Amino acid sequence: MKVIYDKTLDILQIQFSNDPIVESDEEKKGLIIDYNKDGGIVAIEMLNASKKVLQPNKVEYEIA
């Protein structure tokens, strides 16, 4: 899993796999879910991330 924040474009992306993206749906305005050929989620993208997340460039990782 990879978390990428592009400050220039203000896009936060959580990438779950390197599978090719064959379909993308904008579930809600500014929230895009990318799917592979089997319908599995490849990535989630949030547009205008700095307006929706307090610190889009800070990541906290926890294993429970």
C-alpha cells in the first residue's frame, strides 16, 4: 500500500495495488475509486484534499 499526496495538484491517493486501472467511479464529488479488471479496488483518490483533510501530508499507520 502506498499513500501519495501531490501538493501541487492537491490530490491525496491511497494505492492498494499496481494493477492496471480499467474503471474509475466518482462516488461522491471529489472522491474517485479506481478498479482493476476483476472489480477490485486499485486506488482511492481525493481531490482538493487540503480542504477535506487537516494534514494531507501527514500519515499515521497502525496495525491492530
